[in-house]
Amino acid sequence: MRNVGFLTIGQSPRPDLSAGIEAALPATARVRHLGVLDGPDPARAVAEQVVAAREKWRGVTPAPEFATASPYAADETELLDAARELVGRGAGALVLDCMGYADRHREALRAGGVRVPVLTSSGITGAMTGPLLA
């Protein structure tokens, strides 16, 4: 059996952040949730993170479009509006580039009529980690 630890910013445990990863892990993996308190409200920093996201994704050509929506909002209205805006600008896929986004966010976009592929950081991480632990 292999151990997997999740170190998350915010309260612990955060199964909302790790569910996508856990889903891709073999049944023999033992999961432990750890946490780090960061203090600031993550929902307030979303717009400021666009600058960092542009830097992180600068090597992608053509340059991706960006919109903001907090994964910590009470409902998915803001997320759905942002997704529709990006699709309206020609996005052929959406990357929900925060570990706070989970399967429920992807499902909410599907239910809201968004038909382009939607990738979450936790889903990608789970898909890549699972085979390493099998």
C-alpha cells in the first residue's frame, strides 16, 4: 500500500480539493489530508491571479484567454458566466486552473450548457499520479 498526502491551503481536510485525484488512484492507496492555514480569503484574490496565470501560460501559442471565477463561491453562477464568456471568445477547451475546482464544477458547466472539454487541475493531477502508485 502506498501513502498519498494532500497538503492544501485552507482548512483540512479538504476532500473537495482531492476528490478528482483520489478517483484516479488505485484502491490500495491510503490517503491522508493535511492542511496549511493561509489566512486571506481565497475568493478575494482571484482577479489578481490573472497576472500570475498569464505569466505561467506565456509559452502557449496562441495566447490563451483568461476570465476569473472563484471555486469557493456559494454557487456556480460566476463560473458559468466566465465559461460562457471564454467560449464566446472562441475557447475550444477550458482549463480550471486552481486546485479548488473539482468535478462538481465541471458538472455544473455541463449542466449549464458548456460543451467544450473542461479540465481541472485535480483531475489532471489524479490521472498522472494514479499510474505511478499502481
